[in-house]
Amino acid sequence: MKNSLRAFFALLFISLFTTSMASAQFEGQISMKMYSNDNGKTDVSELNLYATSTRILIKGEENFDLMDKMTTDGLLIRNDMKDFIIMTGSDEALQVTKTEIEGLVDMLASWGGESSGSSDSDDFKTDYSFSDRVKTINGYETTEMIVKDKENPDKHLSVWLAPKIDINWGMLSERWKNMPESIDAEINGMSQELIFKGKNFPMLVEAVEGNQRTKIMEVTNVNESSVARAMVEIPAGVKLMSFKDYVFKMMMEG
């Protein structure tokens, strides 16, 4: 199930979550619930995605970890500015470009001993197929995609995709360089084909084992409106830090 979960979060972020600028492009808010299990107890967290024609904000009600010593309650993708804004505090945010992120991933991969770049090996490719099941979720007709678990044939992920939520993913839809082979095959493979080019959005994700289905994520509301326009602006008084300044700050704080 580990490989299947990585595939889903690659779809969502990092998740989740098109380069088309058509008039039918989605603008508004998508609310989601994320489910996790800790020692038999189910924890539920809420996540909101705000999309306009040039920007996307992914914001949680609580802080979530991005990497060691970095937590945030919001990630702003500014396709018009070609950068990412990571809210690291109430009055400060990290400003980083796609090129800087690719360089960081390459450095971390080399430290971990994993090679970067694309791979043709089937070992890293996500095995998925579509069933003949359809379901209406929040007014959207969805089709079921089955993501198989290579480690356990009795388990799989059930991902319900809505084809009519056309979001401009911008930089997220572009190919990413220096990715470890395992991540590259998932992000630049299935995500490109199904999410970015196929313009599908995951409305419900369930872990399936036998006849038992456990929710991992579900969309609770889709609101097409101009509400997102104010949300994708950097709040007044927030200071932007460069990636170098942020690293220096972390070193000083030790």
C-alpha cells in the first residue's frame, strides 16, 4: 500500500493537485477532508484549494509538515510570478522558485544515494486501470480508477475522478527535473497523463482491502465563484524570505 499512497499524494500535491486557459477553466474553492489512522483512531483534517486562472492556494486548518523543521498552513503557487510562497509564520513566508526546488531535490537525493532523472524501469511505474463504475459526487459525475498495490494484490486504491473541474495547474503541470527515479515515474507519468493533461480531479480516494473500504480523502464542497481571488494574494505585512535567507535562518536557530 505504501507505493499506492505515494502515487495518490503525488496526484494530489505535493499532492495534487492543466495548462489550458479555456473559458471553462475552474475558478473558486474546493474543500476536502483528509483521513488518517493512528493506532485505531481516525484523525480528520480539512484542506481547501483556491484556484484562479493564474494562482492556486492550498491551505489547511492546521499546520502540516513540508520537510524537516518546516511547517506551513498554506502553499501559494503563483504561476504568473513563477514562484511558490510557503507561509512559515504569521508575518513571514518563504519565496522559492521551481528551479531552486529542483536543485534542492537533486541535493537531497544525492545525500540519500538515490539517482535522479527519469527511468524506463517498470519497477517505479504506477499500475492503474479504470473500472466500469460511475458515481455522482457533489453534483459531478466521476469514474473509478484502480491503483494497484504491487506489494499486495489484495489491496488497491479506489480514486474517483471528475473530468469537468478544469484547473490551471501551471508550474505543477510542467515536467520536473532532478527527481529520484521512483518519484519521477509517478509524478511525471500518471499525474501528467490523468490530472494535468486529462483535466481530472480526484473527488474521493479510498483504500480497499477485500470488501472493506477506508476513506483517505473526499471532496466535501465545490464552489465556483470569485472568492479565490482575494485568497491567492499575500496578506499585508507578510515579509518574503529567499531560500538562501531561510536556510541561513535555520542554521542560526540551530
